[in-house]
Amino acid sequence: MLPDFTETGLIPATEGRENEQPKAEDSYNFVTECFFMTHYCLSLGFHVVNERFMRLNQDLHRIQEVYQDIVRQGVENSTAGQRIKEEMEKCKCDIV
């Protein structure tokens, strides 16, 4: 015997509306709307912060690679080396 899925709706059907689909404004209560709106807002905020963090992390990695190349060449005390070191420290402070 197969289960009957016609009576498994979460919103109880009222008389005369058994086959009617619920409208969007009728389907959720206030608490549910608040939950999903909060979830959406938190999700948006997380994505913005995560993208910014990933961009800063990539920038810091590139600057560290350039600085390591300069140290290997032995010219880290030059003006370019000092400028790259300052930029690297600035990126580290932005992440923290």
C-alpha cells in the first residue's frame, strides 16, 4: 500500500480551499519571516566580510612573496625593500 501524500501539507486547508496553493503572504507567520530575514542578513554580512578578508589575505601573501624575494637578493635595506616591508606590516594590521 502506497502512502497518501495529498494530506501532508504544513498549512491546514480551510473549507473550499483544499486544492488551492497558499499565497506567499498567507504562508508564513511573523516569527518565520523574522528568522529567514535574519538568516539572510547575516549571510549577506558574512559574505561581504569574508570576501574582504580573502582579498586582504591574498594581498598580504603577494607582498610577503615579494619581500622574501628581496631578502633572498640581500637588498632588504634599500628604499624599495623598506617600502614593501611597511606595506606588509600595514596589511597585517588591516587583517587583525
